Amino acid sequence: MPYYIGDVIKDKNRLVARTPEEFKKTGVDVILGNGVEAIDAEKGQVKLSDGAILPYDILVMGTGADAILPEMAGQDLPGVYTLRNLTDGLRIKSYLNEKVIRKAAIVGAGFIAMEMSEALRNLGIETVVLSRSPLPVARWDAAFSKMIVEELHKNQVTFLPGTKPVAIEKGKDFALRMTTNCGEMDADLILMALGIKRNVKLAEAIGLKTGESGAIQVNFAQRTSCEEIYAVGDCCEVFNRVSQKWMYLPLGDIANKQGRIAGQNIGGSPGIFPGVVGAQSFKVFNLEVAATGLTEAEALKSGFHPVSNIIWGLPIARSMAKDEKLGIKLIADKPSGKLLGAQSISAGEGAVKRINMLSVALWAGMDLTDISYLDLAYSPTFGGAWDPIHIAAQGLMRKMA
Amino acid sequence: MPYYIGDVIKDKNRLVARTPEEFKKTGVDVILGNGVEAIDAEKGQVKLSDGAILPYDILVMGTGADAILPEMAGQDLPGVYTLRNLTDGLRIKSYLNEKVIRKAAIVGAGFIAMEMSEALRNLGIETVVLSRSPLPVARWDAAFSKMIVEELHKNQVTFLPGTKPVAIEKGKDFALRMTTNCGEMDADLILMALGIKRNVKLAEAIGLKTGESGAIQVNFAQRTSCEEIYAVGDCCEVFNRVSQKWMYLPLGDIANKQGRIAGQNIGGSPGIFPGVVGAQSFKVFNLEVAATGLTEAEALKSGFHPVSNIIWGLPIARSMAKDEKLGIKLIADKPSGKLLGAQSISAGEGAVKRINMLSVALWAGMDLTDISYLDLAYSPTFGGAWDPIHIAAQGLMRKMA
């Protein structure tokens, strides 16, 4: 009988279990508040923190990832939070409800930091983003990151480039005082949004193979180097269909898919996880921001010969547009003409739609010739007769000719 | 030197000509208000309605299509309009501005009729749609058409199923009086939205080959059966990549693409038009409606063994959704598992996005296994971790198993 340390079981669309008691009725033991201390892969058993020993035939590792912390003084003070799991969210929410928060500092400028800046501004809190780099969200082209900085400013979020925290201490007027490489600042709330790191402690302790990325190696069935052990989610690697390499990409939808495949294989109905193309998106105020495939640097590293272009257009037909704006960057391989990656940003709706289409194109390994004539559901309300995708592909083909 | 009877020339993104005088400066003669009466393909010349003879080396036919009229008494009365071209639009607009329009009747229930019903209701005009069939927009599954009828009712548009016009005459209280198979009705404005028919008179007169659809046959370079004559747009056929057959699909974005390819080939830079998958969309009030690929009937006719399913879900993540609703119908071939077509409807944004992704999937010839794990740009604002596309594909695979 399998042991689950966690979540929810659904029967079709009906939720059948949410609490350990409800799970028990479905024949599943759920153990909460009791972590796994060690695995004995030889004997096929795990040791819980309360000392109990549980035998297993098949073990699924979903140890996830931990928030990265800069290891500095004061990062455990009340009012300093990481952004990793539901508990973090609940803690931040209580803090916001209990205290008067006038000013918040977000350390980090990835897409979680961007989303948080919007959430905090919507609560009327003065918000500052500290970014190590000159621009936020490194994955996107500088032309797009600059538009994000403008959007932050338009919404009264202060963006501090080249700024790193050095230490945090209790404040006087404000709850906290943070020293940075550029001086000191007050805040009632500090959010550490510096990314995450795979949690592979248990895996490494029993010698499971990890990949170049440091995350657990799995095969297409989500099986690790140990036949009885599967791994899914933010602790393991995933196959990138564009680079044809295993990589680390800890995103929620990927974890969901891997879990389904592992479950299928364990349950005796074989399946493979076909990999990803690296599609991702976020919203910050009025901007949609999305990307898929490889960046130019990643493409070079994988041996491709990337050429790229950026075009600016409209997400809907010119006759219907007001303040909309859409940018698309395409990256293609010069010798083969194959699409390698794409990035998009839009004021208003539009970027995610394009990136999703280009993700399907990447999945299928399309070249620019195909993309330049793709048949899309044209209506002036939803796009021009020539979509920005077509125009971008045709532009890049001219550049490569 | 080529002769253009028409439009606009652009140099990169700069508009260089809009009027005949402006075109002249670019070296192009534009002749307006003077139609082509006859073509002499042997001599390579066309005869204009004013009697002038123009020689050509290459001729491009863009004779388009005409609005279908039911041939009944009174269809030429003032206040009765077809919906075909810019002139129709301008005429309707003047009529709306000059007269007090209390009630409008739209004859036909295709997607142009749906769009017009919204436009007229937004002007506060009482609007009635007369539909020969029990439901509007025959291309879409009845489950979706029914949702459209509800949306029409919600917006005070009267939908009359099984209703055909018989005759129109001048009215007393209202400008017009229309007799139908179900009785009489008053209206100040009657719009004939019964679809269009390719205009192939000139083509047939010189013996150009037409296809099974009755439209002009072209090859992948947009060349007709006569080497010096090309055809583009609503007068010619287009290759359907899913059925692998030539068909008639008069849509604006397709015409644009064909024009570009014809121009390229004529200009000495060879290119082919890679065909279509049949993507189309429209908006009616708060609904997005879109479809791509084949219907079940078309799939059967093409020799496939179609199986289909419909799922209802949410266009964005459950935690973010309010009144949104999304339906997807997938049609796949049982022996091969290949996607053949898809239809979608959404209350609020969502249907077009999905149909565009599935159009790219159809373009690439994907099967349901691929579609059930496509990597999309997940963010709760834009969709669930499992997109309705995944859920629909997985559901149809279970049905086919």
C-alpha cells in the first residue's frame, strides 16, 4: 500500500479526500507533520522523524526545492519572509493583517518579485525592488525588461538596480532596517525572492544520481537511478525538447505532469513524459510577459547558431486597438532555419497567446518558413490579418537570408 | 509594368501610396471605377468597361466573391443591405445616421450575422435574427450554438429558428415589411447575411479551370491553369492541410497570404502557399467563438474515422476565475490518434487562444498524445496547471482506448 505525505485525491472531478482521515477511507495513509529522516534503499524503507520505520515497494520523491537565502544577519527577524510555499503565503498574509505595513522591500527581481510588487502596491504599500542586475527578469531581452521597469515606475514601485542586501536589523520608526551595498533603508516587510534550489539531501544520501544541474536524474518514466524510486517536481530534472538536454526547470505545471506520468507507470499503465520547451509567463500590472524555448546564450551553449530579431506591433487589429502594444523576439538557428526560442511582452492582453502558439511550434520543431504562414483564427478583435508572429518570422528570415 | 486596380503600397512600414496619384509616383498605374469586362488570354490583354484595352504579361485575378441574395421581391428596396465590402459598410452607416432605426432584421445566422447583432444592439436597436436552421453558426457543435442563442437572448436579440424570408415590401409604421414562412414582421433595416459566392465569371469566360468547390483552381504558387494568370483571395481555392484537399475558404487573412505569395512568385522570388487548417473566430457580446480543422462530417467525407468529445472548464486558474467558462470540442482520428479539428467557446477571454494553439498543432499534424502534454506558459492568471486543452486531449484518449 502506498504512503502519501500530503495532498488531495480526486475521483473524476469529485474531491474525495483532503484530510488524513478522508484519505484513510480511500485506502491511503497520509502522514503529516512527520518528515522523512532517511531512506534505506537496500531494505526498501524510510525512517520518519518520530523514529517510525515505513516499508515501501515503490518510493516517490517529491522533495521539491527550498528558497535561496543570502545567509546574512537578521534574515530570520519577524517581518522577513521567503516566498516558497503555502505556509509562507499564510504567514505573510497574517503579518499584513496584524501590522500596519507602510513600506515593503523585495529582494530579488525575478518574476515572483514582479508579481509580489503588484500585489503589495494593490494593498497601497510603498514598495521597493532590490535587483542585483541592472534590469529585472534576466531571461527576457533588455528591450522588454526596460518596459517592465517603466511599468514598475508607472505604478510607483521603486526599482533599485545593482543593489544587494548586506544585513537586516530591527528598526525604530519601521519594523526593519536593511543595510545594502548602496546604503540603508527602512521597511516594515522584507520579502526574499532570490529563487529556489532543488532539495536533494535525501536523494544524495542514498547515492541517487543527479544531473549536471544538481537535480535528481530521472528517465522519461520519471524513474531515478534506483529502480524502486521515482522522482517528480522541483527536485528532479526535465528533458528540454529544444536543446535535447536534461535541465532544471522547477515550474508548477511541469511538476503536475511529471506526477501524472510517475503515477501511471507505478500503477502499471506505462507512459512517458515527453519533455518541455520551457514556456513560462507572468503578469505585472498591465503587462503580460512570456517566454519559451532557449535564450541566445542557451542556444549557443547547445551548439546552435542563433540569430534573433525583435518586432513591435499590436496584439489586435489596428482598427480596434487603443493603447495596446506587443513586442516579440524570435530566436532561430541560422543553418536550419528552426525556431529556438521566443519572448514576448504586451501592454494589455496578447503576449501569452503568442508564446503559447510558438511553444506548440517549438514542440513540433517548426522552422520560420512554417511560422511565417501559420493559419490562425483571424478576427480583428483578436488580431490582425498578419499576426505579429508572422511578421516577426518573416523579418527574421529576411535577416538570415 | 503591372496594373493595380486598387489598394495600398507599403515600403517597409512606411505607407507610400493610397490614391491613384500617389501610386503613379511609385510607378504603378491604379485605375478606379473602371471594371474589367473581358480577358483575352491569347493576346494577353484585358478590356475595360470604358472600352480601353490594356496589355499584360502577368495577370492577377482578385475578383473576390459576391454576397448571396435569396432572389425575392423587394430585396433592392432602400434599407435592405448586403454585408460584403467597404461600400456596404459605408451605406449602412449613412442609413443608420440619416434615419431613425428602431428595429433591424438580420437574415442569416452565420458569424457575420452574429457580429452584426452585437453591433446593432450596441446602438440600442431592437434586433431579430432569422435563421433557416434550428441553431446559428452551423460549423459549431449544437452545445456551443445553444450557448450562443442564450447569449443573444441575454442581450435582447430575438433569435427566430426555422425562419426564411419570402418577400420584402415598403412598410407603413416601419420602413420595411418582410413576409417570412412564419408570418410577417416590421423593420427599419434588413441585413442580408446569407454568405458569399466566389466571383468566377471572368475566369470561366476564358476557360480557367475551377475546382470541385466551383472556385478557381490554383497551384501552390497561386498560378491558375493558365501560365500567365494568377488568382488570389475569395475567387480561388486553398489547400487544406488536414484533409489534404483543395477547398473554398474565403477569409481575409488567407487572401492576404495568397497575395503575398503570388507577388513573390511574379517578382521572381519563388515561394509556395503552404495551405490552411481552417482556423476562424468571431466575438458575439461576451462570447469568444473559434474553430479549426475539420468538422466530424468533413472528417468522415475525407476518409477519417472521427471520434470527438466536449469538455467544459475554466479559461484561467480556478483560484482567479469569476464567471468565466470555456468549452472545447476535439475531433480526432481513431486509428491514428491524430487531431482533426477543434471548436471552442468561452464566456470571456479564452477560446481563441486555445484554437490558435490547436491550429499550430494541426499544422504540425500532432496526435492527442502530444497535445495532452504540450508545454504552455502556465500562470494562474492565464490558465490552470492543466490547461483545458490537456484535459480535453486526455479525455478523448480515454474515450478512444
